[in-house]
Amino acid sequence: MELSWLEISREALTSNVKAFRALVGKDVKLAIAVKGNAYGHGLVEISNVLLKAGADYLCINAVFEAEKLRKAGVKAPLLLIGYTPVSDLKKAVDLKCDLTVYNLETIHALGKLKKPVNLHLKIETGNHRQGVRLDELPKILEEFRKHKNLRMAGLSTHFANLEDRINHKYALYQLREFKKAYRKLEEGGHAPHYRHCANTAAAILLPEAHFNFVRIGIGAYGLWPSETTLRAAEHAGINITLTPALTWKTVVAQVKEVEIGALIGYGCTYEMPHKGRIAVLPVGYYDGYVRLLSNKGHVLIHGKRAPVIGRVCMNMIMVDITHIPDVKLEDEVVLIGKQSKEEITAEEMAANSQTINYEVTTRINEMIPRRLVA
């Protein structure tokens, strides 16, 4: 018996992919990011579900993810969007990955391999993360022309603040810069086949950014990039339903009586205000249930909320169950998800731990089993 596990809904994943397909249209390639262990949902477990639901590409961050997917029998196109060390380029090509590039050294090394490679050139438009500046394009093209095995398959960029603003002035500026880069490549005789800059927020809010390829991340898993994105979509009358696919569960490891005034956990940070009962749960910060949830978080037991009391330990948390009758050993507990009429969302957990929903799901320990359910 596992101490905690994730249940991933096939139905929710399928519904989310189909919602984005309807939004962007059948002629646009739909790429879904499965980097970061599929945002914590399980890389291998769900990739085939996403592909069966209608994804055309899978976006990964590193070569080891490509190895896992190919070993699992995934034959779909893979776009490697993170940095690939020069020493790993041959392996990435042998695994039939499309590669994101943004420096001369990588292009030169790929050219020396003498093997056909699909490249997606990333352009710096204002995020100042990965990307080639527009004034660097002539040198990039000069290097590219030296190697007949290289194909300019795509041109990409990434929005900096689309999720955080109702006003999309900066995103539209980035879009204009992206179009300038495309024109320069077109004039140089190397117009890429695919153009892509739309993440989840842009796929929903900026149809002019769809071009012929979109990269969906958090939305594929049924989570909104931010409350601001949700409000902007509602304000614009854009109707898309996203259904969270992940439920995180554990079990009760002990039920114990405690007296009024009892001090709970390391540091004695919580004093019981009444005589009652607590449950010890076998999950902690090693599993991804972070210490910032100490004395703040909630779990669901028998369909009722139970507050986390005391500090979150490495492998355990304690919750107050005085108000929940008949709790017994190995009763099911929901950490994220629904139980009866109550729900703990990734957004609620993020707010209580001073982060974002992306981090909440992604940091769930990869060793915890993922189970696909209907």
C-alpha cells in the first residue's frame, strides 16, 4: 500500500485538450508541454493520453525526458525546448527530437553531426530569458547556411507577462518583434515552417498569436495560468472550461486523543485550544507538501476540512479531526482535489504557501505513484 498517490483523470485531460483544439482550430499544430514530469502529473503516464486526445507534439525540457518517452514507446514528435548541452546533441538527434536553438555554438555543433535536424530558432522579444536578439540574426543565418543538414523548422518566442495583466500592451509589443524576426528570416531565404509563441494564456486570450503552432502548458492539466487570465477571458467573453486532472491522496496513519493545551509538532508552534483528536498523515515536505503550509493548510477527511496543525515534517503532518467523527486508521485523505462536496485546489495550496499552482503540482515528488483513472 502506498503512503500517498496521485490519481490523474483521463477524462479531464481529454476534455482539456479538446477544449484547446476547438479554440485554436484543426489547422494549428497543438503542442503540449510535458516537461517537469508533466507539471507533476507524470511524464510517461499521461503523454499517450494527451496524444490520443489530439496533441500533435510533446514539449520537453531535457534529453532524459526524451529517453523516457521513447523507451515507453512514444513515437510522436518531441520538441526539446530547454538547453541541450553540446555533449548531448547527438543523443537528442538520435532520439528524433526537434531542437530549440539560440546560440551559434549549438548550431555549429549540430551542423558537424551531418544528420538531418529540425531546428526551432528562439527569438528574444522582451522576456530576456532564452533567445536571439534581432540584430544577431545575420550571424545566425550565416552559420545556418554552412550546414545543409539543418532545417529551420520553427521560429519561437515566449511572452513575459501575459498571465499577469489585463492590459496586453507588452505582449503585443513582443508579438510585433516576433513578426519582425520572421520577416528577416523570410528575406534571408529561410522562412521557418512553424511559428509559435502562444502559451496557455495566449492560446486563450490572443488568437493573433496562434499562427500555425501553439504550445499549451498548465491549461492542458485543467489549471489556469493565473486568476488574471481567467478574469481576462471572462471579460472578453471567451468560453473555455478547464477541468483539473490531478487528485493527491494519502491515508490516516494514526488517530490520537490530545488534551487542551497540548503542543503539536516541532517547535511547539501550535497549542490545542480544546481537548480533542488529531490524525497523523504520512506525507511531508519530502513528498512536496511544503513547510509553508504549517498551521495554514487543510486536507479533506470524510468530506470535511481538517486544518494542518503544527509544523509540516519531512514525512508527516498532523491535522485536527476533533470535529470529524469516526475517523479511523487508513481512512482516505485528499490533499489536492475533491472529496464529497469539498475541494482543496492547487490554487488554494499555492496561496497558502506563497507560490503559484505550477509549482504546487510540479514539486510533488516523482517517486509518488501516479494512477490513471477514468
